[in-house]
Amino acid sequence: MYVVDLNCDLGESFGDFKIGNDDEILKYVTSANIACGFHAGDPVVMGKTVVKALKEGVAIGAHPGFPDLMGFGRRNMNLSLEEIKAYITYQIGALNGFLTAYGGRLQHVKPHGALYNMAAKDYSLARAMTEAIYQIDNEIIFVGLANSSMIKAGKDVGLPVVEEVFADRNYNHDGTLVSRSLENALIHDTEICYQRVIKMIKDKTVTSIDGREISINADTICIHGDHPKAMDFAKKLREMLLVNQVELKAMGEIL
């Protein structure tokens, strides 16, 4: 029997702008990464998403990003390590306020978008983030791209780490994700996505865009809640995992 976590980025609506179908997605995932107001989300959305996740029994994590609402946190920013630490601390603190108010607990932290992709290649950036998290609570799980600098930084600092893979993203031969600026960044054929996920879990490999087989460790699988068919995808993926004898548990229960 294989055991994995299924996570999704949620709480990304902002004011009157609705993104994703959080209510439905929460029925199928085991962990939720909740936007903290910098790249998406707002205080009202954060509070409502926390309440919904707790009601569904879904473990909660912070999803901090660059201060870039206009670009949805997907644009690289040149910030000092001091700023990175402060921004991570600030966003975790914001989400922790709602968790304290509603009786929840922060399970993990998963950076968003460009912050995530930059940290996957930049050890110093990843180290700054993990040090900020460690100072808040050294039992918070750090979620990073499998085989990346994020995993090494988390382990070096002393945080529990979880290696993440993506159901609908293409990989470069070095294990990084194909940039969203390229047409082949996303895999649109859902059947291919399902089979790739099973392969990553059971065989611990994934095929890169140039046909190479890359070793990969899949502790948690990310699905994207802002896709128009996200709910259907999450439901079918969950069914496929169970059929293939893969048990779903929140990452905190797996470690």
C-alpha cells in the first residue's frame, strides 16, 4: 500500500473576484495551501477558507508568495534575504491568526509561484524561508519541489520536509518545472496526468519534456484549484489513486 498527500492551492479569490471552487475541491484533498494576501486572497477570504477546511477535516498550510497581486505572484522579484524572511513571517502570522480564532493548527508552509520556483534553484533563498519558518515553529512542515534546493534547505535547518510533485506540469531534465511562460508548461490531457501521477508514486520516476526518466519522490501531489475543471480532475484523480491502492492522508499523518 502506498500513502500520499493530495494538496491544492486555495483561498485565492480577492474581493469581488472569484478564483476556483474551494467548496468542492475541499471534498477531495487532504491538505489545503491557503493564500495569505500577498499574491492572492484577502482577510475575509482567508477566514472563510480556514473555516471551510476545518469543517471538511482538511489539514491547513500557509501559501505565502511575493507581494504581487497584479501578477498573481508568478513574476520574479529581486528581494533581499531579510525581506524574504520578513514576508514569510508576516504571511504565516496572518494565517495563524485565523487558525487561532477558529481552533485550527498550521500543518505546513508551501511557497507560491515565482517564490517557489526561484527557491527550487536558489539555496540561499530557500534557506532564508526555512529559517523564518523554523523561528516560528520548528515542527511546521516545509513543502518543496522534489529533489530541489528547497528540500535540502529544509533538512539543513531542521524542519520536517515533504517532497512535492505536480499532476499537470511538465518537467525539465534537471527536475525543475517547465516555465509557465512556455506553451508546454501544462499537460492538458487528464488521462496522461493520472498515469504520470501513478508512475511517480509507484516507480518514483517522471518523464521530462526531452524524454529522460528522472528519479522523483512523491510525498504530496499538487493539483491546481484555479483550473475550470479542477473539481472534476480532483475527484477522478482521487478515484484513480484509490483504485491503484494508494491511500490518501494529510502530510502530517504520513511523516
